[in-house]
Amino acid sequence: MTATYTVQPGDTLLEIAIEHQIDFNSLLQLNPQYQPNPDFIRAGDTIKLPEPPASGPVEPTFPVEPVASVSPPAETCTLEREPLCQPKEIEDIVFLTGDPVHQFYVLDKKAVEELEQEIEQTQTLFQCYMDVVNSAPPTTATKAELEAHVLKREALCQDLAYAGLLPIPNAKNKAAVKAEQKRQEKAQKERDAENTKLAQAKVTELKARLKYIENYGNWISNESSTESMKEQLSSKIKAELTKWEALAGKAQDDEKTKHGAKKANLQTMSVKKEGRLDAFHQLGEPPIRHSVREVYSVARDGTFYLRGEFVERVYKTKLSWMPFGGTSFANAFEKGDFKALGKAIQRDFKNKENRTRLGESIGIKLNEWVAPGNKIAEWKSTHAIHNEEGNTWFAVTPEAQLGRWGMQASLDANLNPLKKDENGQAQGKIDLGISASAAFSVAEAAVTSNLYLPSDAGTAVQLHYTDKNKQPAVYSFGCFRVNVRLKVGCFLGVSTQVGAGIGNGRPTADDDIGVMIDPNARRNRSNGSGLGVMFSPRVEMGTTEGGQIGVKADVFAGAQFSGEFAGDIEWQSPKKEDGAKFSVLAGIKTEGNVAIGGGFTAEFALYLDRGKFFLKVSAKLVWGVGAGGGVSVTIDARKLWDLAKVIWEGLQYVDYRVLKNINQEAYDYLVKATYFAFALSSAITSPVGALKNAVSLGDHVIDEIRKHREESNDLEQEAKTLALRILDDSVRSGVPFDQLLPEAIGMMLDTLIRTFLFNYEELQETAIYKLLHESTYSWHKFEEILQRMNSEGKKQSGDKVMFHNLKRINAILDGSQQSAFNEWVMTLMKTNAVADMNKAPFSPRQGQAFHQKRTEVEQQVAMLDHRNQSIQYA
């Protein structure tokens, strides 16, 4: 049952988070309806609270011991030795994938018994893997369910690595372990400090508003009501300040308590790494071959899998597994007479003097045997004379064999040849952190799926900004997901042939594409990381030199990836009453992308670099829990508008603090494009959709418009265009004024007020009124606008700048308009949000009333000019 809380009168969302010791952003993610305005909660509302985790960490069980720790069956000790000339009866004949096509191995009774034991061990591991695959959460899973599954996958990886199927993670030295522990402690401390920082920022904001109230006055007249209002506002804000100071203190106390508990837990966890895991890491000396070998058995008439180290051990003894080959077999193979291979093997046994003879059962089997399935595909793909029969390429690298082993858990619980169609394709389910349907190319050992990552619901995004106290802060804000086509190939290793349409299609000297037919290549290569996505709970984004996006898994750390990753990055705004849908922002293509590393802090960011726009997205948003790295993709001009709207919304939600999700160049571009859309009819001729059209022009065009504007320098005409377009709602392309950047609003107000007396038009006063009324989202945004009321929209900090620009606005108003404006300003100081006010800045004058106030305005402007000669009016 979901934990909930019923909102009480006077509650705020941050207050609820502090009282319940929940970090504020987790509460926002659970209740996205409040993301547009976290203060917009009402008494009686039901708030979802985080549920306690269903279970703790998942511990590995180590169900299968490594091959190195298991002694081979001992020879029976007898006084009499078997005669050297005594032939051994052969009970099975096996072929190893990746070995020379003419070579096979003969197994006697003892070898078959040993083989059966190893198959049982591999079957146990297979069942463990299959259980995890079948427990993958659905695409509608919650964040908690996804995180719980990651823990299962982590434990499985340790089990498989310990048994010898996956590489053993490198044992970190003590300094590295200590550094990692400190990093985790720091990250946890920052999360615990989140509520404290938010509450302290609230305290600082209230103190600033109190200061403005005490210093602010009507500079034109000295109405007694102003002083009375100041007293009322001061009293109210002081009471609110006392409340938030207490909450900030409580949040800080809770933070210290939580951090102390976390530190103790980390110390306890470090003790658990002793014992078996230490022995586990010691197995890495000398190096162990971690892989599976795909084996085709004539007696079983099917494919099964053994641990690579087991195969190497029995091969080195050359007693129980004996390599074999013959002229008849080679001739049948060269002719492509696959139906005759069994009888050819029998003839080779008869024609060759050796210590072996075919057992009756295997002899009968060979008489009827036709090599089926995977083995034929491998032989055809590694022997050029048969390529004209089809374009089947068979991946034979160690990763490919491990991949097919993993595929069986997705398709069939039995260790039989994979169920597939005539093209080597099979359908099944794969565990990619979620339960996803996939197509398996058995011949290529590739997995292809079309799905939403990290799930249908996406991953909650956090905006990174700087708060009132100049501290880094985050704010939960909507969701990202990727509608992706993912192809994970297992072609890693040295390859001598490349098949069209396989792998990433851009072969270079270091590419891992095609079919490896060199049987010795596997001994001189690193394990590949593309396949690791099927096993590893932690993945990273990677690219080729050509810019193709792929995935890197930490199971195979340090190796190159394989496969293709392409799709659309989709965005969902915070939930609103109309139910927001996901929309496409940018595309991850098969080339032209750039991988980004761990230095990327924000989860997404819009960048302008050398005239091109990029969207940087962290792998966490793409892949989900535990993913690392990220990708930078170019933004199509048509999609730049959609991303600009995301940035505008995001800035509004963090109340126009310094946002780290956009670099300065891209931010400046949006400011210029916005101003030009409203002010320059010569550049953006049609007012309809002018804002969208201007933003979509691109950096080079906007820069040309800027240069032309500087040359013409016609500020009065800009003001006339501004007035018309501010009053024309079609210009904004559906974006409300309160989302437009304060720099652009500040520039517009500056132009309109500078030219007010020279143009002296009613529309200009009405435009000023509309800008103040509709663009002022909050008191803080109003501060930002006032500090940027200049020709370049640059911030000029300090109370003097703000009060001076308030006087500039007052100077173009008559007495009653000034009274209304000053009351509006002080009420905004009190409420902090225009949405909570029932007042307008002033009433624009029309007709005779507008012309009658001109003399008064001229006197006030002259008085202001006399007091500050730095302000020049046209």
C-alpha cells in the first residue's frame, strides 16, 4: 500500500519533506503534479511518500566453484596397467565452435563422464541466469523496482565471474577502495544536505525581501499609506522568516543524524568483503580464461556449452579429449556433401591406425548423422565456397559463444539448439534492466530490440542550478526517455572477413566486426564490452571514431563496444491538467555523435559550440540505474525550438536562478533570438510565429541580424515594433510571457522606456503594462528583470540599480498610476508570486487622459535625468 500524507492548512511541500525526513526532489518525483509550482498545494491534497525498500542488498550465492578449484577425476589406481596397444572405445565426437573446420575431438567413457559433470555445473549457472532474466521488471516498472533488479544483476555477475563465465572484476587497491568510499560518502552527504540548502536559501530570500520592503518608498510622493503598508508587510515576512529559520535548523540536525548512520553502514559493508570474495579475487593469479565454449556433440545431436577453462584443461591433457581429422572427412567437407560427413568420419577411423575405436552407439549415430543447425551455419560462413548459397555469417568469437549461451535463457530453458527460423532469427525476451522483447540472430550472435529506455515511464530529470546562497542545487523536472533501436553484436576480436550489414558497418583497423575465423585469435585479445550489456547491471555510453553510439559494460571494462544504438530522445513536461505527452527533442543517429565522460555533471544540457547546437545527455537518462558516461548529439534546427521551450520552462521552475543545463553561448543565443523576434520586423518579417521562427534560424543567421542591427541603430523604430508585437499574442508561438528570459524582457523594457517621450504612443505604454503584468512570474524574476534593464540585457547587481530602474518606470506614469504601481510592487514582495496577486501594475491611459499626462511625465523624466546623468533618453 502506498504511503501518503494529507496536506494540512499552511503546509508547503518543502516543509512536508523536512518533517518526514525525505529529500525534497524525491517528493517532487513522486508527485510530479507539483513540479510546475511546488507551492501550489492545497489543504486536503494527498501527497505520495516514498515507500521503504522491499529488500536489502542481494548477496551472491556462488553456486558453482571455479574450474581451477575442482580437481579432475583421479585415475583408478591398479597394479596392472592397461596395454598401450589397447584401443579406447569412443562414445562421443564433439566439434568446438571457432576451431578449424576439419578438426574434431573423440571422447571415451571417462571423458564423457567428466563432460556430464561439467554440463551439470554449466546448467546450474544457466538456471541462475534464466531466473534473473525472467524476473526482469516490466517496462512500466517504478524506479524502486528497476533499482531492485540492478542489485539482482550485480549478484548474478559475481556468481558468473566466480564460476569462470565472466571476467573477474579487477581487485582495487586499498587507496582506490578508500577513495571510492569517500566519493560515495560525499554524494550521500550532498543528498542529505538538499533540504537544508533549500531551507537556508528560503531564509536568505526572505531576508532580501524584508530588506527591499524596508528600503523601498514612493519617490514621487510621500503617501502615508506607504509607510503603513511597509509595516504590515515587514511583520508578515518576519513571522515567515522565523518559521523557516526553525525548519532550516531541523533539516540540518536531520542531515547530521542521517549522515552519521550512513557512515556506520559503509564501515560495516567493508567488513563483508573479506573471506570468500578475497579468495575470489586471488583466483585471478595466474589469469583464468573466463568464457564459455560452444560444443556440438554427435551423440547428443545438439549444441551445449562448457566453461572455457574446462575445455582448455582437458585439451591440454590430450588424454581424454583427442584431436582428430581425416582425408575422407576433409573431402566430404570440400565437396559440400554435409550429409556424408558422418560416414566419412567412420571411414577415417577405419583407415587410420590409432588407439581408438568407435563404440557401437556412436557408430550407429554417425551412420544416420546429418550435421544440423549452428554447426552448418558456422562451416558455411567460414568456408568461402559455400557463401553463394546464402549470406549467413556465423560469429565464432568467445563473446559470440557467450552471447548464444545467454540467448538460450531468453528463448528456451533446455540446452538444445536455439529455436529459430530458416534465416537464423529467433524471438524472445531479453533482460536490459527491463523485460524487453528482442530478435536474436543466432548466426550473427546479435540481439536487436526496439524499446523505450530506461522504461516506458522514462527517468526523472533534475535541473542543476545555483541557489540564493550561491550553492549548487537540483530540482526535479519532467522525464526523459529514448525510443531506441538497439543492436548488440558479439563480433569482438580479430576478424578477417566483414559481412555486409553486420556490426556497425564502419570497419577500421580496430573495428570488431565480421566473422573471426582465426582459431588462435581468441588467445590474443581482450573480452569485448558490447556483449556485457546482456549481463552487466552497469553500462556506459561509447562511440566509434566515426561517431556511432554504442554501449560499454563494466563486466568487460576497458574493451571496445560492439553494436548500434540509435533513436529519439523524448521529453515529457511535468504533469499538467491536460496530461502531457512525450515529445521528440533530438535524435541519436548511427553517426556524428560524440561520447562524453564522467566530467559531465548535469543530466542534460543545451550547448552552442562554434555555431552548432548540441544536446548533451547523461547515460543515466538513456539507460537507467547505474549507467555512466553520456552522449552529445547535434540538434536539428527544427528541434531547437522544442528544446528552447524545455529550457524556458526549466528556468521558470527554478525561479530564474543560474541554470547549469545550458551553456552561456546557447543562453545568449536565446536572449538575442527572443529580442529580435519582437523588435526587428525587417529581419523577422511576419509577426505570426515570429518567436519560433527566430529561435529556429541558427547561430550564423542570428549573428548576421545582430551585426545589421548595430549598423542601423534605429531604437525608435524597434520600440514601435516592440509595442505592436508585444500586444500581438501570435508572435509568442504559444509561449507565455512569464517563461521568456529576464534578459530579453529587460532589454524590451529598456527600449520602450528610453524612447517613451520621443515616440509618445499609447501602444507603447500598453506594451510596458503588458510586459510587467505578464512576464513577472515571481519577485525574484522581477529582480532579475530590473537588474537587466539596459541595452544589452547584462546583469547589473545591487539595490541602487533596482531602485533606479523602478524610478525609470515610475517616471513615465502619472500620480494615480504611480500609486497603483508601488502597491503592486510591495504586494509582489509580500506574496512572491504574481499568480497569488489580484492586482495589476497600473491602468494604461488612453485618448485624452494619455495626452494630458505628457507634461507631468516630461518633468519627471527631466528630474530623473538631472539626478542621474548616466541615463540617456532619446
